Amino acid sequence: MRSLSAIILLIGLCAQITYAQLGTVSAPRPVFPAKEQVVQHMFPTFSWMPLYPQKYTATYEFKLVETMEGQSPQTAIQANPPLITKKYLRLPTFTYPASAPALTKGKVYAWQVIATYYVGVNESSVPRKLASEVYSFQLEKPRPTTCITLLTEQPGSQQFYVVNDYKLRFNLAAQNHQEVRALQFTITNKQGESITNHRVVPVKAKDAEGQYIIPLRKYAAFRKKRTRHQIYVLKVNTPEGKTFQVNFTAK
């Protein structure tokens, strides 16, 4: 009976020690991407705070899923098939590989890390798991692109366009009207002197098909005969910070 009592007491003591140990262990904590962060890189490097205290030898399981519209990150990580699962990571970092399914710009993803560590009980090791909080991030949406095409004659061997009626026409392919309204242009001569009243001029649409017309006669320089056959430079600036430049002449 004394031996049995000692065994029961020992088991209870071990259970208390194990409970105390579990109570002081902190789950891994996501660091990057931060919660609801917008990420630009197609192959982000994920990082997290390791299990604490670090006296436990832990391995980590990384999981990433796509979040559907209306889903919370927690629901997505439980219900959706993983894009990638990586087990037995020893370092608190993981770079999304090029061999995995490509991430899509504009979409939202959820990720989680589960730590596995071992606690000794009665001279044996018992595996324990602690899951991190579920974080979500969005891959940066594709920026709208602008394509400008001049609708004028271009001599094959010369690096300029020919404008026949003093109306400089071009087509614009844009993804939204806000981008169209933000377009601006300048016209300069070959010496770099501004023809458009020394300022940047907003572009106005001619019709719904995206064709634009710059009436050159509006500017005093083009109402003079000596402007014929001289080379000028049209610069169109987009909200993205891009500048399209082309040389032209009027005849």
C-alpha cells in the first residue's frame, strides 16, 4: 500500500509539473506578412516568433490557403484545400517556392503555423502541438495599364509622325475612367521650349471609343507658317508616372 501510494503521489506530481510546463509555453506568433498586409512580392518570405520558451526543441508546420469572398481567415484555414503545406521546419521562416501554385494578384490568402514540441513524462516524451493565430494578407492588385497609339502617318525611315490637318490624334486603352481624367500632355519644340502655354494640359476625350484629339491650332505657335515641317515632341504623362514621348511634324 505504501508503494502504491508513492506511485500515485509521483504520478500526480508529474501531472502537476506537466500542467505547469504547458501553462508557460507560448504558441508561435506570425510576424510577416502582418495581419491584412498588402504584399508586393509573388514569393514572400513568411516569418514568425518561435515557440517560447525556446528550451523546447520544436518543429513547425506551415500552411497557406486562398481565402474566398466572405470567408474569415479562420474559416478558410480550416475548410479550404492548402496551396502548400510544409512540415518539419526547424527555423521560424519559410519562403514561398516557385514550384508551388502561383499566387494571384489581388487575392487574399490565410496562413498559420503549428509548432510541435515534446514534454517528458515518466521518462518518455509526449508530443504537444500549439497553433499560431491565423493571419491573412493580400497580394497587391495589378495596376491599371495605359497604352497610347498615335493615329498619324509615320514615314518608314524617319523618326517622327506626320500630322496632316493640325490635329494630333491618338487612341488610349485604359482600364478605368479615373485614369483617363488624370492623363496630361505637353508639347515642346526640339529645343525643349513648351508650346502649350508653358504648362501641363489635361487630355479631354473625343468619343467613347477612346480616341483623343489635340487641336494644334489652339496654340499660337502652330498658327504660324514657319511651324510647318519643324519637329515637335508630344509627351503624355500617366498617373502611374510613365511618360510616352513621340516626335511629330505638321504639314
